[in-house]
Amino acid sequence: MAGRAETESAGGSPEKVCVTGAGGYIASWLVKLLLSRGYAVHATVRDPCDPKNAHLGRLEGASENLRLLKADVLDHGALAAAVAGCRGVFHVACPVPTDKVVDPESEVLAPAVQGTVNILQACSANNVRKVVVVSSTAAVHFNPKWPRDRPKDEECWSDIDFCKENEDWYMVAKVVAEKTALEYAEQSGLNVVTVCPTMALGPLLRPVVNVSHEFLIYNIKGCIIFAVVFYFLFSYYSFNHRCDVFLIFY
Ligand SMILES: NC(=O)c1ccc[n+]([C@@H]2O[C@H](COP(=O)([O-])OP(=O)(O)OC[C@H]3O[C@@H](n4cnc5c(N)ncnc54)[C@H](OP(=O)(O)O)[C@@H]3O)[C@@H](O)[C@H]2O)c1
């Protein structure tokens, strides 16, 4: 899947690719990129009528080359319909919890792990040529047993027991989902690659803030509070010690 010249099928129509969870932050940018490269995109969302997904229909090229399809990742039939005829699939959909997880199995683990199995099975059944599964640094990074001086590479996985003890269910889900995807690829011969982004930040295409941006906003607000407290403490200090203190805010 690459340059414009490769985006036409033998019949002259654009190559079809599928993006799951297409309304999400990262997936929206991916859909935009694929449309700009001339692909026909099957974009799955849980609710095509939800206004938070309306931006997809306004992307350049959407009127000709975007199909919005309703699919929960636990719905086999909907996934099969979404990937039918596609050359490549980008599996991006995954719950990224904002609040404390009450029921890890239904809220995070099942959609992340079984959802990944479901999409891979749908891809096998529909002769998809290549699948990109979006994993995360969450599947790699959280391993207190990893030697400090050894770079984290494909050998390094977050420690599931450690993550469970800390109730980091998203991390558990990302480890199990990525391992499951790689095992599935080995057993079935399906061409699967996984990618592990770290924190993704930048302009939002959709009107809803995702977790990585919530984290950014939280930290910026935290810094502002810190700066205000810092300013008053220094003002007090400079008043009492008859010295001038200059603070520069970036
Ligand atoms: N953002 C980051 O910094 C970051 C870093 C590393 C990895 N990632 C990974 O990148 C992917 C996208 O993350 P994001 O930040 O773009 O998050 P996001 O905006 O919250 O997108 C997640 C998408 O998954 C969909 N989804 C959740 N549960 C689903 C289900 N049961 N069936 C179908 N779709 C479901 C959501 O649909 P609804 O809109 O209907 O809820 C949403 O569109 C995820 O796999 C995440 O683990 C993100």
C-alpha cells in the first residue's frame, strides 16, 4: 500500500482498504491520508449517525471514495461486510478508557482482544493481502523487570501481572491483543504487521477530545496552576527579601 500509482485495481477502480474505528483521532487522519492517496476507504464506525463522526464525510475525496459502515468489533457479520473486497485493512479500533474501568472484560479486554481476532478472521475469510494492527507503547513499556541499560525492542512486552496489579487494563489489553495478532499471523499465514505508537498528539479532525489530548490538557492545566503558585511564592519571597524576581512564562 503506497504511492498513487498503486492505488488502482486491475479494473481501473481505486484499490479498497478498510479502517476500523475510523472516527477516532488517529484513524481520522489515516482515512484522510488514504483518501488523498486515491484509495477507496471502507471506514467502520459504531454509529454512522453520531455527529462526532460527521467530519469523515467532509474529508476531501469522501464523496467519491468513502463508505461509512456501521461495525462494532464484536460483530463478525459487520466486520466481514466491511473488509469484503479490500486489499488492506488497518485495525485501529480499540477502547481507550478515560475513566476508571469497572468491568475490565466487557469494557476493554473483549473489544481489544476478541475484536482483533474477529477482524483477523474476517480478513482471512476475505483474502485481504495485508493487515496493520495498531498496538501501542502500552504493550511494550511497562516492564519493571527489563534491564535499564537494554533498549526496548520487539522482545520487550509490558508485564501483564504488573499491569493487572496496578489495574492498568488498557495495557493488559494491548499486550494480549498484539500477542494474539502475531500468533494468529504465524498460524494462519495472514500478512499482519503491528505498530506501537507512543503518545500521538496534534490537531484534531473530529470534534471530540481523545485520551492522549485529555492527558495533554490535564498537564497544561497542571502547569498553569503550578506557575501561579510559583509566581505568588516568589512574589512573597522578593517582597520579604527586597529583591527582584523575574518569571518568564513560556
Ligand atoms: N492516541 C495515542 O496517543 C495512542 C498511542 C498509542 C496507541 N494508540 C492506539 O491507537 C488507536 C486509536 O487511538 P486514538 O487515540 O485515536 O483513540 P480514539 O480517538 O478514542 O479512537 C478509538 C476508536 O476505537 C473505537 N472503538 C472503541 N471500542 C470499539 C468497539 N467495541 N467497536 C468498534 N470500535 C470501537 C472508538 O469508537 P467510538 O468513537 O464509537 O467510541 C474510536 O473510534 C487505538 O488502538 C489506541 O490503542 C493511541
